[in-house]
Amino acid sequence: MTVLVTGGAGFIGANFIFYWLRTHPGDRVVCVDRLTYAGNLSTLTEVLERPEFRFVRADIQDREAMDRLFGEEHPDVVVNFAAESHVDRSIEDPEIFLRTNVMGTAVLLDLCRKYKTSRFHQVSTDEVYGDLPLDRTDLRFTEETPLRASSPYSASKASADLLTLACWRTYGQPVTVSRCSNNYGPFQFPEKLIPLMIANALQDKTLPVYGTGRNVRDWLYVEDHCRAIDVILEKGRLGEVYNIGGDHEMENIALVRRICQELGRPESRIAYVTDRKGHDLRYGIDAGKLRQELGWRPAVSFDEGLRQTIRWYLEHRSWWENIVSGEYRDYYEKMYGGR
Ligand code: NAD
Ligand code: TYD
């Protein structure tokens, strides 16, 4: 079987490629990635030379390039990770989010129809549901919760989900959608909360917590997300949405304190900074459908996953230091300079 993974030079896509090659020997994996600021070919070093793996640098919005690739590879399955993925960037500049996340998905769906691909899987996010109030811990997102996206990022992801599901209804196209909570693990770009805090702590920089730090996120170790997608590809019902969650909600401030503790850094490094515009209060995800229908549950506890992640950033300093010292710095200055 040939699996086309888009966005595979990014955090979750790369982890998915490693996972797939390990657990599905004999399958061919083709990765297409535009290598934006968030894509890093060095992440894929360990698989680049393997005969069953192919990397293609291309933009998923580029219909001609994608048509050529589909014609060459005739993928059985397409898993669409490629996206602009950072909320703060979407607040600064929404357009690229619509181009990649919506138009890019549209191109892939068209080609999957043209080449009769057996499955298109859209990797989505719990952020499409908007947020939940902090004082209603009884509420959680189910697959039936109405979409109420707050940021340009989540609005673009919600649009892509709707288009994917519309293709099922209109053309009977074989699709599935998964909506996952916040991931963490190796190779996450150090603009997201956990790797940013680890990298800053290791460089003895301040740890910038937005607003009150009371916002709540649900955390899932990246490999558990990869396994959930595998289970959905294998046993999921076509045209269905599956929530994926870690059942581990935490206030941001508690998480940052925990990272200080693990790294032996003083909490005095924490600095409360201006809040994110439209900052979602709480994400709480009910993954009961995936658990009951398909038998998936997280295998890695938060304690274990966080320790492994911290160890990985300690042992792979050059991976993130290259990022921190490069183009990323300008972006960082822009986001945090006057904050
Ligand atoms: P990431 O930003 O680390 O990686 C995105 C990858 O997509 C990069 O390699 C980038 O170069 C590539 N890309 C961007 N635009 C492209 C284009 N036009 N054509 C081809 N490639 C392009 O993101 P991530 O955290 O790995 O997230 C992957 C997917 O999972 C996204 O769709 C995201 O919405 C979703 N998701 C992420 C999380 C999370 O916590 N990170 C949670 C739920 C869902
Ligand atoms: P992030 O990793 O950007 O993921 P998302 O916004 O998609 O959930 O942020 C996670 C939470 O951490 C979110 O509530 C914003 C907060 N945050 C900070 O407090 N400081 C930071 O420097 C960053 C990047 C995020």
C-alpha cells in the first residue's frame, strides 16, 4: 500500500511517518511538504534514504505538481497534515492559513476523486469547536458539538473539515476526519507552548505566559495521536468525524511550573505577558466515540510523555538551536518584542 503524507516534515507528520514505517513494514510512504518555516527536512534524516520512502518538496495548493505526484504514485491513502498551524501567526496574517488549509485541502480532495484514492483522511483539531467556559468542567466537546471557531487558524481548519465532509455527502468520496487536542513530543517547533518553554528554560530565558495562565488545554503524546489515525484508517466509518484526546486537561501555568520543576529552573523565570487576542479559555475533548467504536485509548501517560519529551529536547539541542538561531528569531522578536 502507498500512503501519501502531506506536511510530513512538520511535527506530527514526521512522527506519523516514523510510526507508519515501523508498524507497517512493506508499505510505501511518500511525503509531500512545502518546507515552510515549520518544515524541517533534517527531521526526516533517519528515513530519507530508505527505499520505501520518498520525499517531494511541493505545495499542496499546486494542482499541477500534485496531479503529477498522484499520477506517479497512485496513493491508496492520503493523510493530510499539511497546514499553517500556529494560532498567533494566524492572528497576524490570516491569508496564508486560508490558502494552505482550505485551498490546499480542496486540491487534495479533487485529486483523490480523480485518482479514486481509497481514503482521504483530514487531520483536524479540537479548536474547530471554539472554547468552553472555565467554570463548567462538566462540559466537553463531542463530535456533535457545533463548530464555533475563534481564530483564523481554527476557522480555516473548520472550513477544511466542512469541505471534506461535503465531498462525502456530495460525491460519496471515502473520507474520514479526526479532531485532536494539543499534541506534544519530539520534533515540535519551538513556537508552541511546551517546546518553547523547554527551550527558553534551557537557555535561561524568561517563560512568557499569556494572560492569567488559567487557560486550559488537553494534552496528548504525539505517538498516541499517530496510532489513533492508524486505527481510524483501519476501522473508522467513512464520512465520520472522530475526536481524539488525552483526558489530561491542565492550566497553562501549572504546565509551565511543572516544566520548571523537571528542569530545575526557578519559577521566578515565569513572566505574565499580554494575552492572545480572542484567547480560547478551555479545550476539553470527549473521545468516547473513538474509544467505544474503535477501541483506542492513550497509551502514554502525561508524566511519562512529558519526561520523554524533555529528555528528547535535552538530547537534541542542535535540532532546536538551529531553529532558534535562524529565521525564527525575527518572528520571535515580532511576537514578543513589545510584549
Ligand atoms: P507543523 O506546523 O509542525 O507542520 C506543518 C507542516 O506542513 C510543515 O512541515 C510545513 O512545511 C508543511 N506545510 C505548510 N504549508 C504547506 C503547503 N502549502 N504545502 C505543503 N506543505 C505545507 O504542524 P503540526 O503541529 O505537525 O500539525 C500537523 C497537523 O495537525 C495540522 O493540520 C494541524 O492543524 C493538526 N493538529 C495539530 C495539533 C497540535 O497540537 N500540533 C493538534 C491537533 C491537530
Ligand atoms: P499553543 O501551543 O500555541 O497551542 P494552541 O493555542 O493551539 O492551544 O498554546 C497553548 C496554550 O499556551 C495557549 O493557551 C496559549 C498559551 N501560550 C502561552 O501562554 N505562552 C506562549 O508563549 C505560547 C506559545 C502559548
